[in-house]
Amino acid sequence: MTDAPRLPRHIGIIMDGNGRWARQRGLPRTEGHRAGIQTIRPVMEAADAAGVHHLTLYAFSTENWSRPREEVAALMQLFEETLQREVDELHATGVRIRVIGRQDQLPNHLQTVVAAAEELTRDNTQGFLNVALNYGGRAEIIDAVRQLARAGVDLRTVDEATLEGALYTAGSPDPDLIVRTAGELRTSNFLIWQAAYAELHVTETLWPDFGGRDLEAALADYAARVRRFGGVPNPR
Ligand code: FPP
């Protein structure tokens, strides 16, 4: 009998390289973001086909506000349009959408679309799509501590399970695999608590060029890793 293929339950993706993709073509950066949006569906489909039902996409970090004002505005507009356009189909396929990050600092229009998407899909259980928007891992931990304090929890008793229960991702399994496109070897404040034991897969491919095949390559790379969780290698 052969081993079942080793599959992550949850994949986090740092979608990088939209700007470089655009520059290579002499296009404005926003066109790179537009092209990057087209990548999401095939990647979600490949993940689903492989049996991975939790995805978290890093769309906008708490640090990304320092980009040129026009680029930030264009990104916010794209997030809004994309969520609005895709929500019904995602709902029809049983996907629950969650936006993780400091939502209250997003433009009001976008907050409204986010709230509607989360509400519509809240009971879905076929797939789980977290979109990290105005997200920072450190901010998330601070928000969790503040939430516990507001709820009157005695902070002297806080343990890992209590803190995890107050993170934006409460209820999701930890990501087993973080994929980063466009070659940088950093995690950039992404899921820093949850990805403590995650395997990293970095590819030079720019996000708009990434596709189902690349996701399959990341899964094959993951399957070949020996995970230790600080102990001895797990038996095969
Ligand atoms: C990184 O490329 C990409 C972003 C900051 C934005 C990514 C967002 C999307 C692809 C859209 C996602 C939309 C939804 C609704 C999930 P970069 O601009 O940092 O590229 P560079 O490093 O080459 O300049």
C-alpha cells in the first residue's frame, strides 16, 4: 500500500510580482494588478481539485498604504469590483469568504461589499477563502489581545488556544504551506502566528504568470518535505 499523498489543509499565498509583470510589458502597475486578479480563479480551482479547501490570499498589507495614492485607490477599486463580481459564483460553489485585516480602515464602499460577501457566504462549508486586506500579522496579534481584554478575559491566564481563538482566522486550520511568488525570501508579516510551522515554497514566477500547474508544483514540493514540528521527522 502506498502512502496517501501528503496534502496541506490550508495554503497561504503571498501574491507578489504584479508590478514587475507590468513593468516588463511597459504597462502601468495597475495593469499588473488587473492581470493578477485573473490568476486567482485558476489557482482556486487547482487547489480545490487537489483537495485543498482553505486558501488565504495576501492582497493588501498594513504597509501597502505607503504606495502612491493612485495605486492604492486603484487597488481598493479592484478589490471592490472583484468581490462584487465573484461573490455569487463563490457562494454557488459553497465557498465561505472572510476578509481578514483591519476592515474599519478600508474605504466605506469596500467595507459594505465585504460585509455583504461575508454575510451571504457565512454558512458555506465546501471551501474557505480568506482575503487578507489591510492585514498585518503583528496588528492581528495586537487586535486579538485587545479583543480579549475588552471581553474581560484575565490576560494572566491567556494561553495559545485563547489567543488563537481571538485571531482573525479563528476556526481555520493553520496554514501548512505558504507560497510566495516573485522570488523574495521573506514572509512579510503574513500569518506570523499561524504559519509558525508552515513549509515555505518560493517561486520566481510572477503572480500574474502563476497558474494551476505552478500550484501543483508547490503541492509536490510540499509532499516531499519532512515536517518535524521541532521534534524528530514524522514517520512516512
Ligand atoms: C503584489 O505585487 C501584489 C499586490 C500588492 C496586490 C495583489 C492583489 C491582487 C492580485 C488582487 C487580489 C484581489 C482580490 C480580490 C483577492 P507588487 O505590486 O508588490 O509587485 P512588485 O513587487 O513586482 O512591484
